[in-house]
Amino acid sequence: MTTRTEEAGPSGLASALVEAGALTSDWLPTFKAVPRELFVPDRIWPGIADGTRQTALVDRAKDPEAWFKAVYSDIPLTTQWDDGQHIGDGLGTTPTSSSSMPRMVFSMLADLDVREGQRALEIGTGTGWNAGLLSHRLGGANVVSVEYDEEVAKGARENLGRAGLSAVVIVGDGRAGCVGSAPYDRIIATCSVGSVPRTWVEQCRPGGVIVAPWGTEYGGEYVVRLVVADDGAAHGPFTRSSAFMRLRQQRTERPPFSAYLKGKEWPADGTRSMTALSPADIGGWLEQFVIGLQVAGAFWRAERYDGGSYTLWTYSTDTLSWASADYVPGASEYVVVQSGPRKLWDETEAAYRWWEEHDRPGFDRFGLTVDGDGERVWLDSPDRLVPLRSA
Ligand SMILES: C[S@@+](CC[C@H](N)C(=O)[O-])C[C@H]1O[C@@H](n2cnc3c(N)ncnc32)[C@H](O)[C@@H]1O
């Protein structure tokens, strides 16, 4: 079945975005005036709409129709792998630059809520499309975009020039913002963070808005929309689910799995118990987010076996603790083994039960505060902090 987007190019994509509630009427003229195709390189690895997977290379020179169709589909397009180290036509290991999914681009711009005359800072220029959209609304001199990768920044400047737009693109570590052009009325990150750099809050005016994808080490990611208060603290709710590439300096190296059992056979020195909480109940995006808020410095992996059973491993990033929970289809109790100073399954279960006791709140009831003391996640209001399970 061909969708309208595939048939109609830019206008089909615009209609799909309007229908999805992402492209608001104030952004429609900008969508038309700043065509995505001017910002997409010839070689791309298209993503899929509801996932983080990439598909095979599409090369404009070899298949211009497929390229055009990808550009005007509501999908992210990977434009760089492995910080530019990957060459060749295959998929690399980690996607490190892209043209973000149009629905996400316009939903986040709607969250940003820009007004004429405002000054905006973007972190993560990428192809320059988002910076171009902002410059069309605010004027090039009012938009500063920071990109860490020099080659990527060069490409973005060329793309902006071709589109007749002129955002100020600077090469640097976006965690530092761009103090020379501060203060800003609006700050938007188009790479995800595990914590919001304090500099962004400092460089944003009181009443200003910061929009950034925010995710935990454990998993689950949502866009947060912070408003800076007169006292310099920033507070705000999570607005939508997202799956962005991580800000380069906040990517975490996950220790190899061999670092945990230290050459011993499972269950090694672990303590065995039983749980009634099914590992299958905690794998959703929201559940991962809720667990990650409370179980800091931990990540998981599933080891799958024939017949649908699997082991859910939870590891602490300091390599000192691990837990395994064995899922068996149809069972009502599951074997758990825990090792190390942190009882990672107990923490996970306590986090999940806390969520259940609070009637399983959705992401939009959670919010974040960033101030001089760091950052904290809350439920419903800044004084109702989500508890931390780990030491
Ligand atoms: C998803 S892409 C951005 C998409 C882009 N806004 C667009 O419209 O095409 C994320 C970008 O963030 C950049 N990035 C990662 N860490 C960064 C950092 N510390 N400072 C600035 N840019 C960074 C990456 O190099 C990558 O180009």
C-alpha cells in the first residue's frame, strides 16, 4: 500500500504531520519555505517510523526516487555512523548524526513555542534543517546552533547557504552552550541528555524555555520542557516520548558482560530468591523510564532462549553488582539471583511497585527540576520527588 506521503512528497508529508498534530499552523509556511531535501545528504540510511533501527543505504546517485521518498517520509535519516569513522555502504555500529524524524522535529518546535524577535540556541546542528527552520521564523542572526563534529557543521553551513538561510553555526561542545551570544529566550537540544547542563539554564532568560530529550541509563527517554524561573531554577514536565542519539560526552561505555561474573559460572556468588514480578512486565518504554529514575547507574540486557524464555540481566555500571531474573512463559514465579553490594533486582522491583502504588502514572505526570543542587525528577509537582533506590 502506498501512503499519501510517498505519493505526494512535501505536501503529503505536511498533511501527515498536520494530521498527527505535530505541524502546527504557525510552522506550516516555514515547512514549505525550508525544504528538507536541501538538508539531506546524498547517502542516507533511513530509519523506521516507530523504532530505532536503520535500513540499508539509499544513495541518491543510484536511486533518486528512493532517496526522495525517504526524505519526504516521516522517518529519521542517519547521515553519519561512529563519529565519522565508518566508511562504506553497510550499516555502522552507532548512528552519530541524522536528520531527525519530521514529526519529532515539529513536535519539539511546538514545545519550544517561539515568538518573533526571540533568540534561540540549538545544541546538535546535524544537517542544519532544524536550525534552518528556526532561522526562517526568527531570523538567522537570532539563531545559534552548536555542533561538535566539524565536518557535520561544515555540511550544515553549506545546506543553510543553499536554502538562503543564515543561522550562526559554531563548532564546539554544546554542553557549554554559547555564552558569547547569551542570553537566549529558547534553547533546544536535538541530541539526548542524561542530565541537563547547568550552563543551558544559566544562558536562558527567566521565563525562557529549554526543550531537551532526557533519558536514564536504564532506558526510556522523553522530551522535557523546562521554564526558567526568576531564581535561576528550571522546572517542567516531560512532554513526549523520544529516542535521540546521545550527546557525545554523555554517552556511557557499558562494561563488557564478562566484567560481572569474573570468570565464574552463574550463579557464582549470587543469592537466589523467587519473585512474583514478571520480567516481561517491566520492559516497556515507560516502565524502563520509571525504573531508571529510581535505579541509577544500572542497565539491562535480555539473553533469549528457545521457546520464549529469557534471562533479564541487570548490571551496575561500576561492575560491582548484577542480578538475573529468569522469565519462563506461563510461570507465576521467577528465579532471581543477585550479587554485589547493590541488590539490583530488589531495587528494580521496589521501583516498579512504587509506580504501581501511584496508579501507574504516565510520563506526562513526571517533571524535572534543574537548579544549583543538580537535577531531580518529580511526580505531579516539584515537591513530590521520585525516590532513589540506590545508595
Ligand atoms: C540527531 S542529530 C541533530 C539533528 C539536527 N538538529 C537536524 O536538524 O538535522 C544530533 C547531533 O548532535 C551532535 N552532537 C552530539 N554531541 C554534541 C555536543 N556535545 N555538542 C554539540 N553537538 C553534539 C551530533 O554530532 C549530531 O550531529
